[in-house]
Amino acid sequence: MSGPYILPTSGSTYNVFERLGHPGKYTGVRSVNNATVGFTGSNYGYGAVMVGETSATGTITLSNGGSINIAHLTVGTIYEFSVKQISVNAKTVYAIKRQQ
């Protein structure tokens, strides 16, 4: 028997996003405030960042090397970076998970 194989719509343990897919470009967000967070392993997939507050300081380390000074980014703008680590002091930076 050939596909497509459709998941059942009722009586299933799958939620609507698992059955139909995610309807946007981004699927999750994690805020980083006064901390250092790595985005490998279970945090893999964060492909964008947004500075949430003025005067944020710290660095965003990219997955293939190099880093970006958070103070040089504009608040509220989404930057599509392949994030390895975010280190921020006393303000909030949002890591945004991209749909694969």
C-alpha cells in the first residue's frame, strides 16, 4: 500500500501541530537574562535572536565561530543567526527557534 499516510484526527495522542505542522517561520522562544546559555544538544535549533531591552550587553557566539556584541544590535529587530551560545548581563535577549 502506498502513501500518503494520514495520521488519525481523533483518538490520537498527536496534537494539531504534530499532525499538520507548524504554520510559521519560528516555533519557540527562550529568554536569556543575566545568564549564559548554550544552544547545542536539547537547545539545538535556535536560528534567530532579538534584543528585548535597551542597554543589553554581552555576546552571541555563532555556531561556526565568531561572536557579536549585543550592544551593537537594535532592540526589537530579529537577526537570523545560527546561535551556539548567548551570554547576556542584566537584560533580556530572546533566542528564537526556527522551523526546520
